[in-house]
Amino acid sequence: MQQDKVSIIIPVYNTEKYLERCILSVENQTYTNIEIIIVDDASPDNSAQVYEKLQKQYSNIAVVKHATNQKQVASRNSGLLVATGEWILFLDSDDILYPTAIEQLVAQGKKDNTSIVLATYTKNINDHRHIVFSGRLPTGKYPLPKFLAQLFNCVPLDVVSCIGTKLYKLSFLREHSICFRQESKYNEDLMIVLNVLSHTEEISYLDEAVYEYDIRQQGSTQSSYRPNLFSYLYITRMRLEDLLKKYGVWEQKRPFLDDMWLNIITISLLQEMQYFGKLEPAYQEVMEKTDVLARVKSLKCDSWKQEVFKWVLLSKCKMCMALLIRAWLLMHKIKKGF
């Protein structure tokens, strides 16, 4: 029986050191009918030499080249436009798929006749520490309200938002004009899942790690400064809350969501202080979101650190917050031995 074709889109920018490993993880899949679409986002390094060498060895590699750097959102959309498979998966060029990933994902999607299959993943931190993100939810097809009721408890949000853990039906994405959006910058991986879920009533879940997400301290785009971080995360998180309200599980998930808001505020303010030694513009962005501050006010904190941060935030004393953030950063440096 002819296998369904799977298109795998790999945006490339400054990852020559890891690119071959990434592409070979796809070529070495137990599933064979795969189309690889490399989107070269005007990468200034020698990534082109890597994929051009592999193109000579494998006939299933296509390349899209950008004349200028257009970033991750545009790169993924460029691949989406030229994909010809029945199914599609997005893969970051410094990460890998495990050998049976596509075989398992396609089998589950076809068995359940769904438009999205979600699996789990492994987090690889600096090439030596692995944490497998696997929930307590059995493999199978779930009505969307039942699946969303398991979010946070059995299925971490990290699993839902990780880019390489989802297989989509390409016809479904095109039918509903679903692509990556600039307004969800920094969290586009989660936003596209939310857009898909808003157009379907069921989802397939595969409780197997299919993807390795690599985090490295140097050279990672995740470690660079992200302007207006809070504002972009606010858009995505509000979309998540809207979906939970639609299916009647928002109140059940509110404690997790309130904690999430406090974490987003903390990350946003820490970033500003770390890069520029001040809280603006993130602090002003946070203070303008009175709905979020009200949610933080109702939060039952799990630790004294959370309680202190919450108290200082709600006091609206900018100088107090700056002193607190500086103290945290200094303590972190001391722990690392500068």
C-alpha cells in the first residue's frame, strides 16, 4: 500500500553545526515517503554547503531560499506554501526526530482519522541532561473538551507548544487558511496549535517522545533579546483562555492560568533588566493590563519567592521591583560563580 506523503519543513539560519544531524534524523526514519523542504532564511554561515552536500545524496530534499532574513514565521510559511504532502510537520534545524517518529504519528492520525496528532518530546539541555516530557494521558483519540480538561495536569503546556511534536493534515490547514502569524511572535508554535484546535472537535494524542528539543547556552535564538515579549505572550495566552472558555474548562484551569500569568510577567521583567539594566518598556506594558493584574491578585502562591514578587508587583512601586529583579539576577550570578 502506498504511504501518505509527509512534508517536513526545516527553516535554516545559522545552524551549520547541527543541520546535518537534523536532516539525517529525517532521512533515517523508518517511514520512507517523506519530502524535506529546507527554507534557507538568508543564513550567513555555511549551512548551504551542508544541505547542498546532502541534496546530492538524497533525492527528496527541496530548497527555498530567502534573499533577506525574514525570521521564523515567514520561513515556516514559505515551506507551507510549496509543501505537497498529505501530512506536514515543522522541525527546527538544530533539533532531531527519533527514528520511528513519522511512522508512529502517521499511523495514529490514520487510525483516528484526525487532522492533528500530538506527541511528547525529550528536552536536551547543553548536550548532557535529558528530561522526557510525557503526560499521564493514554494514547488515543479525544474529543477536544476531554483533551483540554487534561491540559496542565496530564499534558504539560510545553508539550502542546513544542513545534516538532505535531503532525497536521495539510489539506486541513489550507482549508481553514491556517499558517503562522506575526502577531504571535515568540510563541507562534503554540498559536498555530490553538488555531487548529479552534477548527476541530477532536485530537489524536500519542504518549511517545518523537522529538528531541535541544537547548544550548550559546548560539540559540531562544537566548537572544525579544522586544515586546510580554505583549506578544499576552496575545497568545488570551487566545488559549478563549479556547478553554469555549469548551467550558476555563474555570477548572484558572489556578494554572493565574500562575502562568505571574511567570510571564517575571520572565518579561527579568529580560529587560538583564539586557538593559531597567524595567521599561515591559513594566509599562504589564501595568497597562489591569485584567492580568487582577488575576495575579487572586493567585495563591506556591512559594515565598512568588509571594514576594506578587506583593511588589501589586504595590506598583517601580523602584521596589527594579531592586528585587536586580537582587535575583545578582543571586543567580553568585550561584553560577560569575
